[in-house]
Amino acid sequence: MNQKDLLQEIGQIRSMMEKSSKFMSISGMSGVVIGCVALVGAAAAYFTVYGTKSDFGYRDFYVLDEQVIWKLVGIALLVLLASIILGISMAKAKAKKSGQSIWNPTSKALLKAMAVPLVTGGLFSLILISKGVFGLIASSLLIFYGLSLAAASTYTFREVRVLGILEIVLGLLALAFPGYGIWFWSIGFGVLHILYGLIVHKKYEK
């Protein structure tokens, strides 16, 4: 065996070890679908606050109204629930197709890495809602979600880390430009997820 063949074999072994230590069952197309769901939710939230008859930038309703708050919370929960169900079901389908299990030590480690920033961000947002500080919710969700993706990227695609960093940047921009949270939210949870999903699908699933 010459040096070239030896290096090639070492590269193949390294690639196999890297894949075995990473959760690769995340479907790229699930990112696209989840992004579309997020955009639908953002549109529903926009019309809940701004109504359908107002000029751009003028609100028909006040976010401080209890009825509006609960509608927005309901929309967010529906988007979250739909995203979780779609993500898990599509990951299961991909894992089954490749003869793998979705529940393994790597996926457990990934969930543990995501759990701390996600739970912290969720509790932080609930505290903001209870205090009536609604202008910081969108930025907080984006920042903590980005932190969770960055933490989880060790156990899955490299692109997840890039997505996480972009989410954090958008969260900071939403913090710097209050009043435009829904637009940053739409870009972060909608557009970026769609772009991420298309990239992962093209790079790893074709």
C-alpha cells in the first residue's frame, strides 16, 4: 500500500467516525417546511396586531390588550407544535430510509445541548410577557434559539452553527431596532430556515 492509498483510507475512516458521532437524520426539507409554517404564523401575528384595513405601520389593535396577547401566544404555540411534529416525523422518515434509529446517544447529546438555552429562553420570554415587556420577546427568542443551535451544531451539520450565528445576529438587530420584531422574527424563523433547509438538502440528501 503506497502513501496515497494510505492517506485515502485514513480519510475514509475519519469520515466514517465523524458521521457516526453526528446526528445526520435531520431532514433538509423539514427546514423548508418549518420555515414556511413560521412565515404563515408571522403573517397571522401581523394581521392579529395590525388588522386588515390599516395603512402600513398603523395598528388596529393594541398589543397590551389581553385578547391580542393570548391570540399571539396561541399562534406561537401552534407554530411551535407544528414545527416539532413536522421536524420529528420527517427526521424519522429519513432515519428509517437509511436504516438508522432517530433515538441514539448522539441525538440525546444534541437535545441536551439545545435544552439549556431553549428552556432558559422560553422562561425568560414568559417573564417578559408577565412584566408587559413585549418589545423584547422577538429578539430574546431569536438570540436564545441561535445559542441553542450553536450548541447543538457539534452533534450535527456544520450549517446548523452558521444558522445559529445568523439567528443571534438577527436577535441583536431586533433589540437595536425595536418595533420591527415581527420582521426579524419572520426572517430568522422563516426565511433563514428555508435557505438552510435547501442548502442541507442539496449538499447532503441528493
